[in-house]
Amino acid sequence: MKAALFDLDGVLIDTESQYESFWRGIGQDFLPERSGFAQDIKGMSLVQIYHSYFSNLESLQAEITRRLDDFERKMHYPLFEGVISFLSQLQEMNVRCAVVTSSNRAKMKKVYAQHPRFFSCFSEVFTAEHVLHSKPWPDCYLNAADVLGVEIQKCVVFEDSINGLKAGRDSGAQVVALSTSLPREVLTKSKYSMLYDELIENFLQIVPEKLFSD
């Protein structure tokens, strides 16, 4: 048994530029001293963001949550080119597929509404509520492998953020990085290139048989 574990934003759906714009605005409004705030939080759950940057600021957390809910209601969640074809090939190969995202269930309902059939491609969808520690901790991928009944060493993780790549690497899975959110010249720096086994621009550049063959 083998499994493919996919992050959502920046891997399956093209939303990272929208989120980066939102969180850049939050950083400018509430953390102007942190110029790289939007990049620093990529891959983190909302709970983790609050704990790390807005701890014990309940009224501010409520304001950010309100803004985020309003923003996500107006968002589009377009699929990346090649995603459906790649997932179909994995299904034909009997590779189990799962979404492993730091997004919460409330956000996922909005994604389901725009893509009602898309999630039938997956055996499971794991959200922020499934684990205590979000990325860069490896818990989410270890939990997914356990639920799917697949050894983590037989899983391939697909990620686009540094936090996500760290989580995938520390879990013990094989890791494929996508240069959708961060440019290739950043991901190929020595301090990041050790976090993945293969780097691609999109799913059209990868052959499933090479990843999941015995």
C-alpha cells in the first residue's frame, strides 16, 4: 500500500497569492515591524498563527478572524493545471490519496462548495482540527499515514511552503516540492534543497510511475 499526501493551498488550488495579499495587510496593520510576516506564516494553521503572534489578544484575534471569513467568502479556489489528470493516474495505480491541510473545517466548506466532485478523488481530508501541532511539526503527515494504514516511508508528500516541506521531511516521507508559492531560486538554496527529494513547477512535470513504483 502506498499513499500520496497533498497540501491544499499552493499545491492543489491556486490561492497562495490571494492569501499572501491578505496576510501582508494583516502584518502591515498589526505587526508593521515584521516585514516578512506573510511569508513566515505559510503552512501554519490559524490557531498556530494566533499562538505565535497574537497570544492573549482575544479582541484582535476576533477581528482578524472576521476579516479572514469575509475574505474567504469572496475567494476563488482554482485548481492547478494537471491536478485532475495526476489524481486520476494515481487512482488507476491504487495509490491512496489524502489532503493534509492547515486550513480549518470552516474554510474547507467554502472549497467544497466550489469543487463538489473534486474531493471524491481522496480517501481522506485532514484539516487543522485533526492534530494538536500544525506544520512545521510532522504530526499532520504522521497522523494521515496512520489513519490510511500506510507506512510513512511509503508516502509521498506534496508541499509548496517551507513549513510544509519541513513537516514532510521530518515525518520520514518522500517529499516533492512545488515552486508555485516560492520561486525555484529560493527553493534550490542549500538550506532548503535538503527538505525535498524532487522539485517541480506543476503536476504535468511528474510521472506517477517513477514515484510509486516498487
